[in-house]
Amino acid sequence: MRNIFSVVSVLLLVACGQREAASPAPSGPVAWQSNYQEAVSKAKAEKKIVMVDLYTDWCGWCKRLDRDVYADSAVAAKLSSGFVSVKLNPEKSKEAAELAKKFGARGFPHIVFVDGTGNKVAEISGYLPAAQFLQRLDSLTPAK
């Protein structure tokens, strides 16, 4: 019985560890970019705004943002129609670390909106629920 308990405990630990090590960019309706310069170029060509999501793997609020906000159908639709979305982890690349410093990120999540020339036009420091996040997105894009 003791051996069975040990095996089950190990399997649970492995399963939990695998869940945490999952891909940082959530799969779902948001088409995430992983290259900032390409995202800015694309936004310029499409006359859109770039949303830069600066996150870390250990950030609980970042995971909640992925799960509850970016998965929201209204938020995802707004991001798809008016934004080029890029997700960067400052702990995983030098470019992302330099951008986090440039944009003044002091905690995570830190979301920055830039125009097609890379100039910051707005930011969100921390987590916002889907309805408030959508209001911020609406304030950045013209009504159609």
C-alpha cells in the first residue's frame, strides 16, 4: 500500500509540474506574435495598434489574464480586429527584457500599447477583469 501511495504521489507531482510548464502563450482566439519588431511592422502596414503583453511564467495574475480575459470572446474579437498582439517574457529573452525596461515595467502583467512606429500610446499595469480590459481596448480604437 505504501508503494502505491508513493507512485500516485510522484505521478501527481509530475502532472502538476507539466501543467505549469505548458506553453506561455495560450492557445485560443488571440493570434499571438512572438517578435516585437515584426508586430510593429505588421501594425504599421495594417494601421493597427500593437498590444505588448509582458509576462513571466511564475506570475499568477498573468495566468489569470490568459485564462479569463484573453479567452473572453468580446476581448478576443476586439484584439483580432484592431490590434496586433505580441506576448513577451522578459526573463526569457534579451529583447523582451530591454522592452520591459524601456516601457517601465515594475511588475507583471504589464501591457503596453504602441503605434506602428513603436511609440507608447497607453499601458495597463497589472490585471483588469475582461469588462474593464475591453473598455480600455475600446478607448484605443475608433468606433466603426
